[in-house]
Amino acid sequence: MSGRLVYCMGPSGAGKDSLLDWLRQHLPASSAVHWARRTISRAAPAGGEAHESVDEATFARLRDAQAFALHWQANGLHYGVRHAELAPLSRRAWVLVNGSRAYLPQALQQCPELVAVHITASPEVLRQRLTARGRETAEQIDARVQRAAAFQPPPRVAAVEVHNNNALDDAGRNLLRTLQQLPGWPL
């Protein structure tokens, strides 16, 4: 079995976190997939992603000490993936990372053979979900929807796209089926 980094990303409103939670619950228990734990400069909410929560100053110290294999900033927060979280790759294991579209080129420099999984939804669904959240102005929502529509993975990248427009189970089954078709995917 050969290992590979599965780099999941998508625009706000696409339901990426919900879809990744679905995947975590539906992968066979025997699946040898390592879920990379992120370090994030925000408090860990109850029921949310199990991440290492740090303040911005601590994140900056960790970044400056080169504690992260991958790190980026998005939506006013800092995200990092420690080297130990990617160590299973050297043991030929598959590692799943919850990443960022904007950071994909840098992630490719670190792991050129990664599989980019783009989780998205139609512009109408994105707009509806972002509006329902009530956190942003109409102009901010328009900008997010436009950025989502404009995203294209770099050329020559192993990439798959999963649309999460309807039922979460439908998108989840599609994502799982797509991953299972990747050469070397752990059963």
C-alpha cells in the first residue's frame, strides 16, 4: 500500500466540515487513514472540529519555530498542520488534511503527489447557506460566491470535485466512492 496526502478544501457554505465529519463516521473501521489534527488560532467549540487551540501569539511562535509542515491564514484565523501529523506519509499511510484553496500551491510544493479534493456547491446553494448564517453582508457573500466560482486547481494536479448541493448523505457517498477509486486507497 502506498500513502498519499488527501488535501480537502472548499468555499465557505459548501459544507466541507459537515462532509468531512460524515466521511469520518462512514469510513470502515479498518481504514488506515490518518486525520491530520490542525492547530488553529481560535477556541475549540463544543462539538466542533477537534483541533489544537492556540492564541495568535502562540501560533506565531510555533510558525517561527518551524513547528508546522503546512500553515496558512484564512478568514482572520491562522491554521497549521504540525510535522508529526504528516509523519504517517513516510510510513506509506494516507493522511487527510482539512486545507485551504488559497494555500494549495504551497501544499503542492510540500507534497507534489497530493490529491486535491474540492468540496463545493452551486452558487445558488452557497449564497443561500451564507445568507442563512447571517455573519456577512450581501457584498461579502457576493465576493465569496464569486471567488468560489473562479477557483480552478492548478494544472497537472490530481484533483476531484464533490458537489454538496443536496442531501449530505448523497455528497458523502459520492466522496467516499471517489476516494475508494484512487489507486492504493486503504480499504
